[in-house]
Amino acid sequence: MGINPYRCVLILGGSFDPVHCGHVALAKHFVTLLQPQELRLIPSGQPWQKSELVVSAEHRMQMLKLAFDIDFDLPVVIDRQEIERAQQQQPSYSVETLNKLRAELGDKTSIVFLIGADQLQNLHTWKQWRQLFTLAHICVAARPGFTLDENSINQEVAQEWSERKGTLQEIKRAPAGKTFIAQDLAWDVSATDIRRELKQKQQTTSLIPSKVLDYIQQHHLYR
């Protein structure tokens, strides 16, 4: 096959409000599958499709650092670009974030954008969603029982997704344009449910990394 000229950067974005074990499991799973050279975490500033975030950007950044302060055996970078846009009263769209990453990382980088199955179901509502495929590969961690039928996702998205379906090797050897679904990650965690449990002071230790739970309790978050 020869030497692969591409380095691989794994991108995981989200509100991380709060970061939970599902986020860490998703990143670990794709790190194992793709063996990337970098994991880049991008906390949202103010996502246009969500109501106000519950805790501040700085708290979410600190929780991310704690959650991912484990042995990934590769650089883990927290990217502030969407937070900085929000501080300037600008909305963030994934297409703009990926454009900026492509400009920074160059054409010889395989950029792998991780999304959840729920995000894939809403992909047709994202700004310039087709352009995402020209900027990155898109990989999904499917919830148990998820399928790509017309009852699950938009027909145009399903067609685009199927036509671009690739292998892990193809993803590592190209800058963008392929899709992949990992069907074997059985995490189904809702940050909304976690916040509700925290507010009611129920036990959520199993859903949140212990260092993050300590931080939440220390700073009286989500009460």
C-alpha cells in the first residue's frame, strides 16, 4: 500500500453541558479504530439549534480537560474557536468550523468529524450540509437499533451518505468525503437527563467521569 501521506485528526464537537462518559467512550472508540495523530475537542459557543447553555464556557472547558485527562496516547487539543465566536456575539455553524480547521490543518490531513445518530437525523437542517463532506469525513456512532432508512433520516442525506460510504483505510488515506457508521458503540446517554438528575441530586456517578462530578459539586453547577 505504501506510506500514507496523510495525518489523521479526529474532531469531536458538542455543547459538553456537561461532558459525560458517552463522549469519552465515543472518542476512545474512534481513536482505537483510526489511530489518529490528534484528537481535537471543540466545545460549542452558542449552538444555533439549542436554547441557552446551562453553564459558562469556562466551566465547560474545565470539565472537558478533567474528563479527557486520561491516557489517550496522543495529543488532545481543546479548540476554543466556537467559544470565541460566541463571545463576539456570532453564531457557530459546523461548516465554518470545518472550513477554519481545513485552512489550519492543510490538504494533507484526514479530518474526521464525529457526530451522534441524533445529529445525523437533523443533518439536512444544518447550514450548507452538503459542503461538510468536502471538508471532512463524517463518522457516526449509532445508537443501538439505529438504521439508515427513510423513517430515521432525511432521504437526501441518506442518499449522500450511502454514496460516500467508505472503509477506515479509505478514510485514513484521503482528506475528506467518506462516511462511516460504527454500529458497535452501545452508549445512549442524554445530557438533558444528566442535568435533571444533578438538579434532583440523584446518583449520576456512572454517567459522568469522577473528576467531572467532583468539579460539578465543588462549583455547585446544575443545581
